[in-house]
Amino acid sequence: MNEEPREPFKRLFFALGCAAAQRRDIAKWRSALQLRSGRPVPADNFHLTLKFLGAVATAQVADICTAAASVRTSGARLTVVLDRLDVWRRAGVLVLAPEQAPPALLRLVYDLEQAMLPFGLEDAPREFRPHLTLARDYRAPAPESSSPPEFFLRAERFTLFESHKGRYRALAEWPLGTA
């Protein structure tokens, strides 16, 4: 039987990164929760996913970057307040999420989705639910916290990341506007 050679691919997603100081603050806050379930996400991997692309042929990456560069942004940095701790039971994750997603974030996600349509990377579109994952394989109720979450994720750019063996590597980034 003659099998077609598989072309190389990368697992990609667009996200807002999280500054090092903020990653430390969130990890410290999570540590105080004394989680008894799940696997904590390494603080270096904290981010807010905008659009998951999945397995993308390496040959398509340059075109994806060109399409992402065409996305028009608001011209200002984006602030997302992560002020709600939640458990997503079906996904088995503990997340920080905004009580209210800013309109500029929703617009950015919509524009990215439109820019990625020609690549046909997604089988069924998913509803965008902004979040930062704190733990995976989480199977318990939301833990009590002595101090409620209130983290201000301030992004000046959005980034195309590659996920490889549990590590995320930035491949390209685009400014959201002036600081």
C-alpha cells in the first residue's frame, strides 16, 4: 500500500500574552488557592487565546501571518480584566475570565476569525469565551479565595504562538496600537 507522505505542520493559536510580572502575580494567587485537583498550567504559558488554529501546514504559516497583519486594530492597547474564577466542567479546566469582555477584544477576535476563513482551518466555529487557563484536568468545584481575582491583562500586541511539547513559542506578533 502506497501511503502519502504527511506534510510538516505546526499547532498554532493567536493570543494575548501575559507580562512576566503578571504571570508571577497570577501564579502566586493561584498557589494561595491550594488546589487539590488538576495540573497547574506553567506560569510561562499563561495567555488569553484569541483564536485556536490547530494543526497548520508549515507551508501556510507565511500566508497566515500576512492575513493576520491585515487585521485592523483599535489603535490602542487592550485591557482585559480577569475578575472571575470559573470551572469549565466539560473541558476540565479552571480558568480566570472577565466578568465582561471588552468590545475591542470581541472585535479583534471577530476580525481574526474573518481573516482566517480562507484557510479553512476550523471544522465548526466555537463561541469565543475569553479566559486564562490556570489548571487542566480539573475535576472539583471552584475553590474559595481569600482575595477575589482582579488582574488587568494589558496587551499592546497580539501574537501567533506555536504549541510544541507543552511549550509555547511566539512566531510573530502585531501591534494593537500605541501604549
